[in-house]
Amino acid sequence: MGRVTERRRTIRIRDGAVSTRPDTLVAEEPLEIRLNGKPLAITMRTPGDDFALAAGFLVSEGVIGDQADVRSIVYCAGATAEGVNTYNVVDVGLAPGVEVPDITLERNVYTTSSCGLCGKASLDAVRTTTRHPVADTPPLRIEPALLAALPDRLRASQRVFDRTGGLHAAALFSETGELMDIREDVGRHNAVDKLVGRALTDGRLPLSRSVLLVSGRASFELAQKAVMAGIPVLAAVSAPSSLAVDLAAETGLTLVGFLRGHSMNVYAGEHRIALDSGQPTGTASGDAVS
């Protein structure tokens, strides 16, 4: 299996002084995901947690939604013409009775570490229907101070980032702020898939009493992944996209952006944020809730 990090020779220039030294870089390799033996998607990822990544990807695509939907997940033996197993091809076998989607060129997806589901034919193609509607009953009530503490907890747990500075992270927290799981990857969408896939294989879906925190921005795709896993709160240290906000409003997802220090913006689902009685509940997007 590929390594999470690799060493490369670099020339360092510091204050005019030139030196040569090895540098630790995050590894990036392609992973082909097959469904019942047929190619479905290729994603550029950091090796590791590949089975969870494949399972989480299929949750976000609406193919599976429960541990019982999966019969097997295996690396494909003889992945090259020479019969060598590269550990870069994973085949997910569906359980008997689980509907196999129509795998066409239109559905075939090529995902990169930066753009997510670039190959979708249209926006409608990614508006899949979740098996786990965001239905936390009673609704979570998250204190802003608790949310504000989460980025530091995420950062403290990023072991590979400390060596490379080149990984995104996604973490699941409980409603009381307990770190439940964290995954790192060169692609933030892969990190979320690894979280969701691990939860599926552990029989923990839907994640209806949890908060998902991502280290970068909150794209439409990440909001969709949260909704597909039944996660009620998505928080990001950077900005959301307009489509992410729209999807959050449509599905009941609480979406928080610019979570930095004691400041944050609440773009949707503000009923889950325990605002002070003097704080207006109709906060407009772009106005920080402190």
C-alpha cells in the first residue's frame, strides 16, 4: 500500500542562504473505485483508509446507506497488466438485493484533490436523495463557545499535517465537543468520505447527534456529504459557497463558516446555535455571530 508521506530533495533559500535537504511531502495517488467489478470513479487521494473512502463515496452518491448494503470491499488483485496489485483499485461488492445504479459515461466521475465532483453532467445530478434526512430530535443546541474551541482540537490531532503542512482534515465531534473521529487527506472531500465510510462500516449511520468540522471551505459537495450521512451541523474554518448555503437551507442543515477564534458566521439552521437572548436570531449571512 502507498505511503502517507514521501521524501523529496529540495533546495531551501532562507535569507539568501542556499542549502539542500530532503522535505516530507504528503503522498497523492489515484484510487479507482469499482462497484461489483465495474469502474465507477477515480479520485486522487492520500493512501490510507481506502475502504472507508470507497464506502463513504458510495454513501454520498446515494448507492448505499447502511452497513448491511455492503457484501465486501477488497483491493483488486492483479490491478496492472503484469498482474501486480497496486493497492490503488478497490472493488465494492453490494449485498444481494441492493440496487446497482446505471453506470454510464454521464455518471462516471473523475475527482481531483481540489475540485471534487468536477465530472458531473449538471447540478441536478448531485442533488441525490438522502436515506438519512437531517432529523435530530430534539434538535442539537450547540454553544458558540463550544464551536469556537473545535478548530484547535482539530489542529492538535492533525499528525500528518505537522510533518507536511499539506493535508486537509475533517473531524466528527459529539454534541458535547468530544472528538469522535478525524481523517486527513490531500482532498477535503476524501477526508469526509473516510469519516462517513468508517461510520457506515461501524454501523453508526445516521450521524444525527454530531458536528462535522472541515479545515477549509464548505463547498456544495461537502454540504451534500453531511446531509447524506444525516449530520445536522457542518462547520468550516473558511467560507461556504452559495450553493452550500442553498442546500443547507433546503435540507435543514446548520451551516457555520469562518469559524476562527471566537467569531463565526451562521448561514443556515441557526435554531441549533444557542444564541444569547439578546442576539438576533435572523442574522444575515455575512454577519459574524460571536
